[in-house]
Amino acid sequence: MLVVADEPIRISTEIEEAVLTLNNAHAAELSWLESEQLRVLLKQAFYARRIGDVDAFLRGGRSPHDEVNITPDTGRIL
């Protein structure tokens, strides 16, 4: 039986700083963000949730990087 310790919680403006800290702690895997950039990404998201006090977060939606997809091996635009 799967037991879920915490249900996903909506990301409120009060917790954005903690989300930014977590994101930037993993900037090598994600991208470094400034406060305003995160605010825009969260505002554009169709789904943005956190687990716990911000042990993890998930954001679903388009980002500015979605506009053009270039394959790394050929450099062609998809």
C-alpha cells in the first residue's frame, strides 16, 4: 500500500522565497532564477505545488525556453 506523507500544497506568495532558495540550490540541474523570474513562471504555470515546507516543488507549464527546441546533436530546430 502506498502511503503519501504529504499532499501537494499550492505555492503561495508567502513561500516564494523558500521556493527560490530551493531552485537556486539546484541551479546546475535547473536554472538560476531571480525573484521576479520565479514570480512570472509561477504566475504562468497551470500547476505549481510544493511538498512540506518546500522539501520539493513542481511546476507545470510553458517556460520562455519552450519557444524553440534545438536538438543538441545537430543544432536543428524541431
